Amino acid sequence: MPLRAKVASSVSRTAAALSRAAGRGDGSVIGGWIGLKIDPELLAHLSAGRAIALVSGTNGKTTTTRLAAAAVSALGKVATNSFGANMPTGHTSALAKAGSTPYAVLEVDEHYLAQVIEATDPHVVALLNLSRDQLDRAKEVAMMAQLWRAALARHPDVRIVANADDPMVVWAATPPATHDQRITPPHVTWFSAGQRWHDDSWVCPECGSTIQRSGEQWWCTGCPLRRPDPQWTVDDEGVLDPTGAWYKVKLQLPGKVNVGNAATALAVAAEFGVRPFDAVPRLADVTSVAGRYAQVVRDGRTVRLLLAKNPASWLEAFDMADEAPTLLSINARDPDGLDTSWLFDVDFAPLRGRQVLITGDRAYDLAVRLDVNDVPFQHVRTFDEAVRAVPPGRLEVIANYTAFQDIRAELDRVN
Ligand SMILES: [Zn+2]
């Protein structure tokens, strides 16, 4: 590395360590920020010489990144931004902290994917899904797909691992029509991880016609865009690889959604030459991911934390949660987005028949929504009150970002 990059990297590590010592989080944002101030090319310098995978999408990227890093570790040391700091400051900090590693698997905020592809020159990019998120400030889904598509078209050498079930992702991974035969088509590996949420992909991003669905197939009624045949699929608690071999996937993470994330991770690792046979046992070592899915016993209740931050992830959380008393918590602070109208995009009917409790800064927004959906509920002011309101046994907690952090902090204080 150039001298300036070495200094920047060293200062970045020191700043992150100081921030941690001062109890201000994991320090990855401030460390990366200072490093990039000293050397604006620091991320590119730290990326040089590493084989890198980027993982992006609206949902599932933290978990998939963790699983992919575990899978790639079959080959050697892997740098990763495991605390979910998924912007260039976080990537810079993660690579500086890891020192020299042959591999890196980085979670990337979908808005920054183009920029991070430019800086890191990745070997593979995994595209998980695109759906509405943070209505007051995020880009429209179709705009995001367009940004991805343009970024990938500039890098036809990058290998793409993409979700065949999401029309927006398929379109983003497919290069714009061209008459220039010299341009080689990109290398795309398709996986099927399912798409429970369809409400952001009824309109074809290519031609504006409607998209039709039947079973797992989908196709545009006005142009050739349709679901490609996936090479990696999920089947009966296991994953089928492109040769048709089936691997039982035993995870410590709940839900079919996470088996899909595991399939994605195996497809990413395969791009580095990792065989599923070697990768699968490593997936079983992943327990909670930045506190998500963590289980804590408190006063005879086994509390499990599920993070859900937008309509698609709420549907997935309902699927992961057991049929047990469930606490829902909603805040609308800056990291959550200030607009809670998306609550009306989610069908809460799957919660009928469970004991439902609500809390959080915007519990009353939830109350209105549940009332409209005919789901009985009880309002509690504190997490403690929620624990006392349910019988001993399982308590599922589904919360959006800062509400999740609040409950996690509360649990950490006691345990
Ligand atoms: Zn179309």
C-alpha cells in the first residue's frame, strides 16, 4: 500500500479502538470516516489484493453476509463488516481492522452498491431483493434497480449471484439490450430464495406491462423478461446445488427465509471455489447475527428477538416466529425512518389467535393498524411489563430498528 494509505489505515484502526474504549459502539463508522479523510482512496487501497464478495439488497443482507463469510472461511481468513456498518466508512474500517486477508465478504447498503463496486473491484456481487423501505427518504424500488443495473453494466467482468424470484433483481442483473456483439454477457448465477412480498414488483421495470405469477414462475406480459431457471434452490430443509446434489442445511437461525439465505451464501462461496460439502458445516456455527434471533431467558420466559424494518421483513418475521405470545414494538426515530404509514402495507392477520402485545414510541400507530386488521392486542409501557404479561415459555419479539436496539440494551443490562 502507498504510505498515505498505510498511515490512514493505522489511524483508522486507532480511532476505532479509542471509540470502542470510550463505550461509543464498535467504532467502525468513526474509524472509517477518519481513514477516508486522510486517504480518500483508502477503501480501494485496502481492497487491492483481496478477493471480495459484496452482498446487497433491502432485506437479509446482514445474515447472508455472515453466512457467506462463514462459508468462504473454508478457504482462509475472511474480513467482514459483521456489525452491520454497511457504508464505505464501515467497509474501510472492517478491512483496516482485519489486516491482510485473502478474502472479504462485505454487506453493502443498496444505495452505495455502485460506489463500493467502483472502490473494491469485487470478484462477486450478490443481489438479494429490492422492496420498499423507509418511505420518507429511500429511493423508489425501480430507481434503485436502475442504479444497480447501470453500475453492473460498467463492470461486465464482475460475477453476479442474483435472486431469480425477484423481478427487480433479475432486471438489474441483466444488461441493457445492446447491438454491440463484442460486449460479453455478464456471468450470472441465479438462486431461488423465494419472494414472499410481491407488492413492489407487479410492474415490469423494462416495459411497464404487468407481471404475472403462477406458482414460483413469473413473467412480463409485454416483453421477454421472465424468471430465469435458478441453479441453486431450496428444498425441504436443504439446498440443491447446480449439479442437482442436495445438502441438508442445519442452521441455528429460524425460518425458511434463512435456508434461502444459506443457499445464497453457498452460491457466493462457490464463486470462490468453495464446495458446498465444505461450506455447509460452517453455516451451522452462525448463531445470532448482531443480536438478531438472539434468545435470552428472563423470568422463565424464553425471549427471542426478530428485527423487522419494512413490510417485506415483517412478513418474513411472522413466518419465523413460533405460534406464541408476541410483542411488537415500533419506533419512528431517525434510523427507522419517520413515516410509519408502511404499517398499512403489512397484513397482520397471521398474528390472529396469538397473544399480542404492543409497545414502542409509535405503539398507537400499531394499535390502529391491528384494530383495522381485527387482531386483539394489549398495550404495555415497558419490556418488563410485557414479560410479566405473558405465561412462562416462549415470548417472540418483533421490533423495528431502534425499538430492537432498545430491547436489546434492556436485556443486556439484566443478563
Ligand atoms: Zn416487460
